[in-house]
Amino acid sequence: MTSVQSLGDVAEPAADDRCPVCPHPLSAHDTIARRFCTATAAGHFSRGCTCATNPETTE
């Protein structure tokens, strides 16, 4: 069985692993979250996090 890493309490990521949009490290993003955050940063949009394990958006 695979353990799931919770991204709720995120330690400060290394500078080269920091997401420009959300508090989660880029290495913890899945493909969709990485694309979402990359597009959000490139378009200078102001929108929430889409990370699958974001405690504010999942139950």
C-alpha cells in the first residue's frame, strides 16, 4: 500500500522547489496542479490552489 503525503502542513520548500502560486513545493504537484500553477503565474491570475490534497478545497 502506498502512503499519501498530506500537503496541509507544508514546510518551507527549498528555493528551487518553491511554487510561485501556492504554498506547496513544485515536487509535490501532480501534472494538473503543475500546469494550473504554471498557467496562473504566466497569466498573472489571482486564483486559488488546485492541489489535490489542499485541505481548504477537499474533505
